[in-house]
Amino acid sequence: MGFVKAFDFAEIQQLNLPISRVYGVFWLVAAALFVASGMCLWLKWPYWFVFAFAGAVASQILIISIWSDARFGTIANLLILIGAIAGYGMWNFESQFKNDLREAFEKSAGMQESVSHRSIDDLPDLIADYIRFTNPKGMPRIENMAVEFDGAMREKGRDWFPFRAQQVSFFDEPTRLFFMEAKMFGVPVLGYHRYMNGDASMDIRILGLIPVAHISGQVMREAETVTVFNDICLMAPAALTDKRITWDEIDSTRVRASFVNEGTTISAELIFNDSGQLVNFVSDDRTAVADMKKYRFSTPVSEYKLHGEIRVLTQGEAVWHYPEGAFAYGKFHIKRLEYNVSGDRFGLD
């Protein structure tokens, strides 16, 4: 409206004070910044908040120049600024995931072919049969995998909330980068689980800005090592030939495994059905961060299907076995699963 009034294109009754043509051009620039921000947001370009912030600041300066006519525009500018700050927070938080991902791909590209794997014939029969079941066309070498999930999570005494997540894992030097987006009471909550170079951390923030939880140290290293091994068992069975895994057969349907990485050792029991499918993974080496106590942890699997040429689970649960009984706190559905991807898959420079 400031631009239209300045150039006398139409009568604007809401603006009584005079506006020069120079100021009219600035009003047009502010409007263009808002339009550019909206287009970038619609096109999912990550830097939309830069235009929104610049537009709101420019608009507010102009509003001050004709305060009595345009002061109520301050409310809109404040809302846009809040949105821009939130947009920046979420972009900045996700950039940590992208930077770690870039580093992991660069490190993986410089590695020689791993010799830390044994023959499938040296594995317990249950594990060898499982690998053959999941890899019906042979066992390819798996360097990494990229997974997209959706599902739901909850805490004790609270309702389920939906989430979506992407995860990239590397196997020669075990790495797991898990980035989650959820909404609680309509507000975006971001979570990042990082297992890299033998260290592990969990960081959860509202809008990528306001800390909810941040845990690192030995507790997380042990818990995330369990999760890394769980991922191998459920989603990358070909990597079960890794020499860092030792095996102990229990009976015709169960085998116990120990997995060691960077000085941290965990163990788990793998349970199979008569068809050679892994139906549950159970470990006592994971800590529930809600009360920082160890409970039995399991991931029952309900469905298998082919993802490309590899047959792995499609749906599963994450369960804590509290003294008062089992409590499912997570439901996971695999939407997309790929192996041996490149950094180009994620638009990394």
C-alpha cells in the first residue's frame, strides 16, 4: 500500500500521511522480500527465513516512519520475526546433522576395503541362515545405509506423538546419525542422536532452539552402541560378518552376541522363528534416559519385505521391560531403505 500511495496508483484511505517516492520504493522492496520468503518456503528452500527477517525489519522501519497510520503492522512483523527466528533455529540445528554427514561420507570415501569380516560359513547356523534369508540374491558388501522412518513415540503416562526421521549409518567405522522431527502440542521438536568416532550424544530441542534434553558420555556411548548393533541386526544383516561381533549359540532359536567398538562392549540375545526370521532383539545394556536406569530393552519385529534386493523388517517396536511390565515406547515404520548411497543423495557439497 505504501508503494501504491507513493506513486498515486490508487487512493489508499488507510494511509493519511504523505509517502515520498523514495520511501515508496522501499515499501516495494519490503513487500518483495516477503513474497520471496513465501516462495522459498513453498519451494522448501532452507534459507527462506533470511528474506522473512529482512522483510520484517525493513517493514518495521517504514512503519515507524508513519507510525500513526501503520502501527498495527507491527503485530504482523513480530509474528513473522518469531517465525524467521524459529526457521533459523531449525535450519541451524539440522546443519549439525548435515555437517556430520558430510564428514562421515568424506571419511568413508578415504577408507580401504574392510578386511574385518569373516566368511558366512564361520558364523552360527542361525545367523548364516538369517543372512541368506535377508539376501536371497547373495550377500553384497554394505558400506552404509540410509533410512527414512515414520512412527510414533511416547513416555510413561503420556500420549503417543507422531514423528518422522532420517538416519544414515556407516559400518566399516560404526557411525549412526539419526535426525528426528516431531510435533508436541503443535510445536516442532527436533532430536539428533549422534554416534561417531566412538562418542555418542542425544540432543532434543524445541524449534531447534530451546533445549529439552542433552546427554552424552559413557551412558550414551553404551546405549547407542546397543542401538547401532540393533540396526545392523534388523536392517543390515550382511554386516553381521563383522569380526567385532562374537557369537554364542543358546538353542535352536536363540543366539547371544557381543559387539565391541571403541572400547565399549555390549551384548544382546537374538531370537528367530522357524522360517529363519529374526523376530526379537533383547539387551540389558541400554539405559532409559527418563530415569537413567538400565532396563531390559527389546525390539520385536512384525513384518518383513524386500527393500531393493534385501529382505528386512518393515515395522517394529521399541520396548522397555520395567519391573511393572513391558512398555512399548516407540513404533517404527520404514518408508525407504537404501544401501551404499553417496553424499549426493543428501545434496552435500
